[in-house]
Amino acid sequence: MSDQPHTPILDRVNTPEDMKTMSDMELRQLADELRAETISAVSVTGGHLGAGLGVVEMTVALHAVFDAPRDKIIWDVSHQCYPHKILTGRRDRIRTLRMEGGLSGFTKRSESPYDPFGAAHSSTSISAALGFAVARDLGGEGGDAIAVIGDGAMSAGMAYEAMNNAGHLGKRLIVILNDNEMSIAPPTGAMSSYLSRLYAGEPFQEFKAAAKGAVSLLPEPFREGAKRAKDMLKHMTVGGTLFEELGFSYLGPIDGHDMEQLLSVLRTVKDRADGPILIHAVTKKGKGYAPAETARDKGHATAKFDVVTGEQKKAPSNAPSYTSVFAESLLKQAAGDPRICAVTAAMPDGTGLSKFMERYASRCFDVGIAEQHAVTFSAGLAAGGMRPFCALYSTFLQRGYDQVVHDVAIQRLPVRFAIDRAGLVGADGATHAGSFDVGYLSNLPGFVVMAAADEAELVRMVATAAAHDEGPIAFRFPRGEGVGVEMPENPEKLEIGKGRMIQEGSRVAILSFGTRLQEVMRASEALQAKGITPTVADARFAKPLDHQMILALAADHEALITIEEGAVGGFGSHVAQLLADEAVFDQGLKFRSMVLPDIFIDQASPTAMYEVAQLSASHIEAKVLDVLGVAQLGAHKAS
């Protein structure tokens, strides 16, 4: 016997090519080691754990059978891509996940040739894979196109639009439905129930076992008879499948953790598929790690944690989160108004509506990953006399923009948009930044657009929105903790379109929109040490603007600076338009607008991201000194 220590199989994998010569037994061992490595890495970095653990065997099987990067493996949303990254040359950097300068928490084209398509929003994979398949057949790049999509993502209409088109075109395309019965929140809707029925009945379990030996492996004379028998059995048990009606060959359900089944089915599909095929694989989110398996969200998103206990290492909090402040405020409003209801798109926990759902179940609606529907459903509720709050992250509201315009704004329906994760959000990076909502809402006629400077202002804005029946109204707030201000017990409604003065000064006025107000006040302290006291105002509203306050600031100061946590085209652009319309620039006013830069900012801490964006206190101070023509000490030294 050799005394040499066993070398982990994972250590032999630098690229998927290294897996091609492995036996099926070695691939099963590789999956076990890959699961342990994924748990270890996420314990250090935090991130999306449960989804990746659910597809470990599938990831190994896909890379063992197919030939990435020539074959395009597209992970929908890509919460589950960490095992994929480990197997595709990024294991040495896997403990930099979601960190500044490190690996993205999602697939990213610029990061690796093994990431053929970037993802972070759901339900895009089939459309993208079909694009790759058609490009291939037109002489473009690549071989097979494989989309891996979860049952939660299948609740979005875009997935069906893509499948309908794919069935019509008839191109060779492989879709793997990763059915774990668990998206971010427990999946809702008819599709989830339909998928459950597909494998819940005993007769179908028998068929599932029989299907383990793939029909296409049979000798030719037997294959047609077996196919007829399979079709008959399938139609007897489930009455046909929706997927086949859309033009897909359907195979499943199969056990997504059974390496033998996975390898057999994938090898058969690779050799035999001649059109669109859907493989229905049943998996368990958080598989193989007890703390994730037993967690309510199956370890969807975790902070750093202890591998042995699963206990998360969260920093102590001194102030409530903006999300929790919104949630508690809405509960108080709903207690006194039975017309108030709430709508979320598969994010009851993330948007803080889980408590509302518990207390007012008949008035809270999780519509699944379907933002377009969420917006128009809210419009219907408003038209029917209710007071709906449509609670979405800024980055996800983008997905329902046509509905915001057509179904809400044009009809002037009083839908209340609670926009969470406004501004730069940190570890999720550019895909989740709330950069554009101020711009894309403020240009809509009749819209009221607010941003809370702190958690007390957020409470007032919830009260204001609840009482506003004259048309659509939106209020935005960031991720993370508030600033610890005293909360109003009985919040007064804000006067629509009226800002507030924070500090009287001279020469320069700083007009803040949103939570950059805290940085403005830090900059003000530094400036006062230099003998400059700026006037500071909180705009509160990007639309309608406080014309009187803004024009007074312009008239009484040499310079006016706006600052916001959004892209160009938002609040500052509207202020500039007002000043131009009123011919204020002709009077010599110096105007500057501080906005997010015209780039997508990669993941880092929010503080670091705002440094990149040059929207921190030091940058505000420098902007004031520059616009007033005051030389900085550092500039003298540099010269």
C-alpha cells in the first residue's frame, strides 16, 4: 500500500478539459469536493450559497459532457455560478467573490471565455441561448447552446416568449429546467403547481425510473416502439406537457443530484438532439449543507459564516435599515386604511413586505418574478379603488418600464412605487445598481418622484404616498442602515413639490436629493474650517421641483451645486432645465451637477463605489472650492 496522501480530484481540474478523461466515479467524487469548496469559499466572502449547492452535480456533468467554451453554457440569473467558476480556471480567485477587484458574483463576459453571457436579472437565458444557436447556424461562433433556468425564473413571461420562438424556429437548443421549488422566496403561481404535479404522482415516479435508460440508446428497431410507449405513458400520467406544446422535446423529471442519470441524459442529448429539447431536473436548493437546507430561504444570500455551525457573521447594527423602516411605516398606514395593499415580485423578504404579508395576507401579493405584471396589476388595483404600493428594487423596476409609462403614467393612476436599493449597492455590482430610476421616472408627465435623505424622511414619504390619489408617486431609498435620526411618531404628509432648508450660508448653495445629504454635511464641516459656509437644502422632490426654493438659491448665491445618487438625466438635469428656462444662467450663476459617472461601476463596498463615483464628502468639498475658485492646499503642493 502507498503511504502517499490522496490528492483531491478537484486539484486536478484547471479547466473543464481536465474532466474529459475522468471516470463517472471520479466525477461523483469531484462533485462532493466541489460542494465542499463552494461552502468554504462563500463562508469567507458571503454571497449566494443555496443556488450553487443545488447545481453542483449538474455543473460537473455539464462540463464533463459538453465542450465549453465552444459550447455555450448560460446560467439564468447566475446566482448558481460559483461552482462553475471554480471549474473554469477561477478557483484561485474564488475567495475574492463580490469584492472590490475580485470575481463578480454573477457570470460576466469580460471575466472569462467560459461566461458567454452576463446575467444577474432572471429569465434571460433561453433568449440568449437561442441567439447563440441561431448565430451558430448562420456561421457564427460555437457549438451547442445550453440554458440552465430555475423554476422561479420560469414565472417570467420572457422565458415563454423565448420558448415560443425557439419552438417555431426548431433549432437545436438545450434548456435545463432546474426545478428546486424554491426561487428567492417560495415560488408562487400556476407554473410552480404544474411542475409539482409533474413529479408528485406515483405513476410518474415509476416512469421517471424507467426513463433512466434513455430511449435513444436503444437499437433502431426498438426505438420507435419505445418512444410510442413513453409518449403513451406520459400522456396517461400528466396529459401531455406545456413544453411539448411550445415545440420542445421534453425529458424528465430526472434527479438533478444523481450523477449517473445526469451523465446518461446529457450524453444522449448531446449525441441525438436535433431540435429544441427541455430537460426537467429536480434539485434541492442548499443541497449537502444542513444550515442552508434548513434555512427559510435555503441559504439564498448569506453574510460570511462559520462552516461548522452555519452562523452568519453580521456586523452589529445601531440604526434600522431603510427597508425595515419602509416596512414598519407601511404597516402603520395599512392599519388605518383598508385600501392600502402591497405588491412585490418574488422579493417579500428583500423589500420588507414579509411582515405585511403575515399581517394582511389578503392585501399582499407576491406575483413571482414578473415585474411587468406587478406594475400593471398595481395599476388595475389603483383603477379599482385600492391604494397599491408596488415595492421593487430600482434595478428590477427597469424591467417594467413600458408598463410604468403606458399603464400607469398615461392613465394617471395612483400607484405608489417604493423603490428600494436606490444608488450604488455594493457587492452585487453594476447589475443591481439603482442608477437610473430618477431619470426614467422624472421625465414622465404627472409623476411625483421623491428621495429620502434619511429614515425619518422615508417615514414621511410613505405617509405622503399613502394619501396621494392624484396620480403616480414614487419614493426611493438605499440599501443598508439609516443614519440614526429620531423617527416621527405621527409623520406629517409632505407638501408635494416642496423642499426644505437645512443650513443657511453664503456664496455657494448645495442642493441635495437623497441620502448624499449626510456627505454634504460632512463636506460643509470641512469647508467651514476653511472659512466657507455653504447653504444646504434638501430637495425632497425631483418632480415636481420646488421652483421657488431653487430660484431663490440661484438668486442669492454665486454658485449652485446639485448632488444625487443617480445618472445624468435625473434631478440635476431637471434643475438645469429650470434654470435655463428662467434665463438664470444669463445672470452669471455658476452651476454644477454631481451625478454618477457615465460608466458601470464594478462591485466593491458602497463607500468604495461612491469614491469611484466621486460623490463622497471630499469630492463635494473639492467641487465647492473649485467652483468658487479657491485653490486647495494639495494643489499648491502639487504645483
